[in-house]
Amino acid sequence: MLAFPRITIDPNVCEGRPCIRGLRVRVTDILEMLASGATPNEILEDFPYLEEADIIAALAFAAHQTDHPILIQPLFR
């Protein structure tokens, strides 16, 4: 995977969804916790097997995934 060594995708772990270091913590889990207001320190306290670099990797991976052009039809004309 391009520049995301902490993000793993394995069809046998969480149905192939992107996870942190092969753990059963999905990138989307980290993003949802942050979006709901949890701080990185709170996440690390609740999941002591995670590292700060894991949270940063999840954010970087998500940013990379959303940074591509998609041409769509306008909803309204």
C-alpha cells in the first residue's frame, strides 16, 4: 500500500476493510471516534494497544482516499 504501512487490508480481518496494523480496529472506527468528539488521547486511553502514529495514519489514509476527482451529474439543473 502506497505510504501507509500501518494500514492493512486483509480479507480475513474485518471483511477486508482497512484496519490499523492488522488489528480489528478499522480506520473508520478511528474516524468515527474523532468525529464524535473523542480526542486522540481519549482514544489511546480506551485502546492502549493503539499508538499515536496509528491515529495519524488513519487520518492520512482517509485524506488520501478522498483526494481524487470524480465527475458526477449535477443533482439539479
